[in-house]
Amino acid sequence: MASRVDDRVLVDSAVAPPRFFERLRRHKRAAFVVAVVLLLVQMAFAMVSTAVEQTPTIDEPVYVGAATVYVQQHDLRYNPEHPPLGKLIIGSGLLFAHPHLDPAFKGDQTELGRRVLYESGNDPWRLMLWARLPVIVLTLLFGLVVLAFARELAGRVGALVALALYAFSPDVIAYGSLATLDVPASGFLLTSVWLVWRARRRPLRYLPLAAVALGAAVATKMSMLPAVPVLLLLAVASVWHAGRPAPGAAPWSDTRAKARLLGRGAAAAAGMAVVALAVVWATYLAVDPRLRWTAPADMPAVHGLRALLIGHLPVPQPYRDGMRVQFGYENATWQGFLLGRLYQGSLWYYLPAALLIKTPLGMAALWTAGAVALLAVRRLRPAAPYLLVPPALLLASAMTGSRDLGVRYAVFMPVFLAVAAGCAVVVRRRRAVIVTAALVLFVAVSSLLTYPYYLPYSNEAFGGPEKTYLRLHDSNVDWGQDLGRLADRLKGHYPHEKVWFVYKGAGVPAAYGIDAADPRTVPADRVHGLLVVSDTSIDKADAPLKALIATSRRVEEVGHSITIFRRP
């Protein structure tokens, strides 16, 4: 008599006693656990070691300053354009750093960040590491959500493929190692989608948890709001699936039963919305239980449908005013850079093009294969709306934005599509398994070779990290993260030389031992020695700076984000 094991291998029970199968299952479980641990340890090492080396990016001082005020003064006045939860997460790390800030400080949020990091006697290296650690921990935990979601759909092998793509994603590692909000918001949203999917079996158990995760997503970044109606519709679909007749049972003939089930689904979605709103309110009340708030004097005016939306959302007033600030940003004209072209305004195809440049080639291939499998394989098809519609809608929404500043606005893509890619292994063909394994290996090698310069990563088709600045700018490549590396390079290779520096960032060069002057403040014939320019400043250079660069000799680059020239 033959016995069947999980990998569909048939073994004669007379030759292989039951204990053999138990040992085989234990070995498979152990191998799976070891693989998961190794992937997460690799990711943790990459993020922590990167966080230790990088100086503050442009957005981080604002978040760190706001988080310090939240924790110490329980005041919501700073950074209203983003809800408090992400900054409270950052603030949980700052509790261990004990930053000093004069309670009498008055200034805007940019000045606040500078004051906390550089003008209050705090150690900026230590402060930034503690601010980044909670985001790193969250990023690793979201990796477990990716693993669990993919395992339910595609088994252990599919789960490992999904986790590998997540753990080796240069974008997830780059932004997951910073004290910013993009990865936490995306991870909370994925968690909510996974729990709504699980609600297809037990709605009462999972929908409340999904609502909490959804509330956490929109309490971290307002850009997650377009996904809320989709999640509520998916909740209705999950309740409908849970209450329909079991396979093989007689089909429904009672219209009233269908209407009652649809009503339960609508009620569940309404309850989910209430819980999500409660989470949003709770994050504001956690900062200030009295919810004191005075709108800034320069609050942008909002009209039309946007004003109608803001007026009817049952959220705290600071959240509404934060939406007004965001809409004000969207009404502004920003400068973009794509494939060597500097332009005013925005391009609708900017984000897809940037993703194409910055996504490992093997990862893009597996995303496509996984999406096709979700749509083509019958048993996976119910999961397609859960995994594909939310990121597609968010991407479409982001593509209408006015700020062509980086793929961080679409970092939900590698988070969601990692799960989808794991479904590629469901195609039970030996060639497909071999190709999938080869593509995962290709992604891993590409990611490991870029270490520790994940922020400026671009794939091999576009020349790799050292060429990214020729195609993209800002947070795609040069976000102010390499002041520390530049200081070490100048001290070790160019001691006592005159340095002229054009820097794009929020850090203070002098705080890291960089003694430099701005070449744009003096006549060109006085600029001699080392000319150091942030790569974003090269992309956006005006005529005088272009002339200085054209009459200088390129020497080397630092971190693929700063270029050192020598000017005779």
C-alpha cells in the first residue's frame, strides 16, 4: 500500500515506516525555517549596516524633530501633512536616545530637525540609528506577512520565493532602513489585505484585525487613502465567500438569503471603516489627549471635490488640515528629471519608468509571471483582486501626482508583488521551477553586489548604481545620505585640500568634519582645488555650476551619489 507525502512522492509503506514520513516532514519544516531565518538575517544585516553608515536624508530630520516634540511636548503642530503614527514609531526608538530639545524653541519643521540633530548637543549618528531601528524592525515583521500570505497561496516554495524577493529588494532595504514613512504605510496595507483575504474563512476573527491594520496604514501616510474603498469592497467579498454554500452543496435559490449575506458583508465593511477611523483618532489622541490644534497661517486653500472630501471625512481636524497641505503640494510645480531630461511639472509615466530602472530584472520578470499565474490558475484567481487591485490603484493615483521625486512613492509595488511573484511556482513544470530559481538567484546577486549602496540602485540594463544619476535624481539616488562617507574620503585621500561643495540634503557638512565653501558664492576664477557636487545638483545644475563642472576633471564618486572633481 502506498502513502502520499506533501511533495507527491509515493513510497511503499512496507519499505518506509510511518516514522520515515514524520522525519521527512520535520526535515522539510526545519529547512524551511532555516531558509526564512537566513533571508531575514541577511535583510536585517543589510538594513542595520546601511543605517549605521548613512547620514540623514532630506525628510528624516523633519520626522525626527516632529517625533521628538510628540514624545516630549505632546504637541501636534509640526509636520501636519503626515499623520502621527509613523512618527510615533520613530519616536519609540528616540525614547532610548533621550534627545535634548529646548521646549522654548520656535521655528518651522526644517529648522526643528536641524535644531534637534545638530544644535542641541545631541549626537546625530546615535540619534538617527535609534530613530531608524523601529522602522527596520517593522520592515522585517512585514517580511513575515509576505511569507505567510504567499504560503497560503503557493505553499512553502512560493513563500520562500516571495520572501527572497522582498528581502533582496534594493528599494525595500533602502527605504526600510530609514526613519521615513513609506515602507511602514505599505506594510500595514499589505497586512490589512492579507487579513481580509483570511476573512474568507473566518470573517469575525480577521476583519477587526484587518481594520486595525488599515487604520494604521492611513494613520501613517495619507497616500494610502485611495485603497480604503477597495479594502472595504474586498471585505464584502470575503464575507460573501465565507457565507456561501459549501462546494458540492445545493445552490442557493433563496434571494432573501443572498440579500441577508450581502447585508452582513456591507455591515462588516461599515464596521471595518469605523475601527479604521478609531485607529486614526487614537494616534492623534496618543500625541495629545486634548487634541489641541491651531491651523498654520499659510494653510493652502482647497476647492471643488477635494474640499468636499476633506469636509466630509470624519477624521481629526489636524488630519483634514494635513490633507490641505498635501493638496497644496500637488498644486505646486516641481522640477523632475528622467533619463537625462530636466523638466518642469510632472510626467504621467515617470513612476513606471523609474520602477523599470530601479527594479532588479529578475524581480520584474517574476512579478509578471506571478501576476499571470494569479489570473490564469483557477484556484489562485480569487486572490487576484486582493493582491493586484490595491497596488494598481495606488500606482494610478501616484502617477497623477505632481512630485516626480522617487520610487519611494510606489514602494508598495515590491511589497505587494513579492507575494504575487511567489505564485509563479504554482505552475507545475520543471522548467518553470528552474527558471524561477535562476531568476531569484539573479535578484539576490544583483542586490548583494550593490551593498551597501541600495538607495542609488539601478538594474544592469541601465548601468547599475554608478549610472543612476544619469537617469534619475532626488530620493532615487542622492537624498543627502553620504555626508559621512564623503567626510571619510576627504580626510583619508585629500587632507588639507581646499574643498568647494554643492550639497543636496538636510545634513550639516560641518557636523561631520567637512570644511567646505559654496562655489556659487564667489567668482568662478577663485574656485580651485576639489569641487564636490551632489549628483542631484549635477542633474539640476544652472549655467554657472555647469561651467564649473565643464572646466573640472572628474576624479571619483562617493556612494554613487556625490562626485568629486578637481578644478585647476
